[in-house]
Amino acid sequence: MTRFDRKYLEVGRSALPRPSGPGGKSDASRKTSGVRLRSMRESDLSQVVKIEKRINPFPWTACFFRSCLRTGTAGWVWEQDDAIQGFGVMALRQGRAHILNLCMRPESQGRGLGGKMLTHMLLRARRRGARIALLEVRPSNEPALRLYRRRGFAKVGIRKGYYLTRRSHEDALIMARTLYGSRFADIPRSRRTSPVSDQGS
Ligand SMILES: CC(C)(COP(=O)(O)OP(=O)(O)OC[C@H]1O[C@@H](n2cnc3c(N)ncnc32)[C@H](O)[C@@H]1OP(=O)(O)O)[C@@H](O)C(=O)NCCC(=O)NCCS
């Protein structure tokens, strides 16, 4: 265990939810108010990039998303009537889950989709053996900070000049949490279910 791992293990000790349904798995086709969570496909990327461009001043390109998907980085989308409402991207390496992107289209924000996507990624990471989850976030991004804190993340450091801005660079907060434990006190009861099972996602 590295010095950084020890530091991460000191924070975000609140535990994760158990998936619901028979055998501890929830129904893969389960819908949340007509919205379905499923794995991201390359055919989703034109819609995904459109959302990314609306949200991020320095958006990821289709090429970048594609190379993530082709090199084992996992992505999921919320889909409603063939329209992508939001997406999440996570890399798993050496027992660490790195949340690389989490983005809901503006019209779909505040519906609980971002929170459920994050919960899904954390549960997936834990099932795949990750012990720690980490992410970067702009210190000015209040909605995201609030979401991450509610999901048990705590600040563990700063990455200097991590984000490009129109004028120069902005620091990122590094946040982390552990992925083990038997209670789930940090997430509201209504959000304790992973929206999808391991199958098909
Ligand atoms: C951050 C983001 C993913 C949250 O997704 P969302 O679907 O809008 O959020 P949810 O409806 O699931 O709400 C989750 C939590 O976020 C917080 N939140 C959401 N919108 C908020 C707002 N406008 N102001 C303050 N808090 C907000 C709420 O506290 C909520 O907490 P709760 O779980 O206690 O109710 C979404 O706002 C988004 O895509 N933002 C732009 C991209 C971005 O900033 N991504 C994060 C990069 S690190």
C-alpha cells in the first residue's frame, strides 16, 4: 500500500449500498421514471459529445471517448426515448476507481440521475474489487461538490493547474472515498439502489 493509498483510506469511510433484487442484483431493465441506465456504446458518442460540448468549455472529443471505451475504461449512459440524458465514465486500475467524467444534459439535471449514476459507478467499482474511488472537481462547482460530499467523498489534495480555462488554468480538488463497509449512512434512503445489475451494463 502506498502513502497515497493510506491517505485515501483515512477519508470517506462511509459505506456503500447493497444492490437490491434477487441474489443481490437489481433488474438490468429497470427504469427510473422512463429513463434507462445502460453501458455506453460507440454509437452513442455523437449524442454524448453534444452534451459534453454544452457543459464543458474544453470538451472531450469523440476520439477521446472512443479510445477510452476501446482501452477498457467503462462508460454508462442514461437513455430516454433514444435520447441520451447524461453519462458517466470510470477507469479501474490497481484497486482504484477513477471517476473521469460525470455529466447530465442541462434539461435533465436535478432529477436524481447524476446521483444515481455515481452510485452505480461506485457499486460497480466495489464489485470489481476497487477499495478506493477518487475524482477531480473544480472547487467552484458547487452542485458537483455537494453531490460528492453526500456520497462520502472528502478532499484529499489539490492538482495544480489541472483544468484549462479561457484565460489560463484552474486547480482541481482531488476527492476520494473508500468502497467498503456495511452501512450506507451517506446516501439518502431513496437513492440506495443501484439502477442496473452487472449484466448488460
Ligand atoms: C453535477 C451533476 C452530475 C449532478 O447531476 P444531477 O443529476 O443534476 O444531480 P442529482 O439530481 O442527482 O442531485 C444529486 C445531488 O447534487 C446536488 N445538486 C444537484 N443540482 C444542484 C444544484 N443546482 N445546486 C446545488 N446542488 C445541486 C444535490 O445536492 C443533490 O443532492 P441529494 O443527493 O442530497 O439530493 C450535474 O449537475 C452535471 O452534469 N453538471 C455539469 C457537469 C459537472 O459539473 N460534472 C461534474 C464534474 S466533476
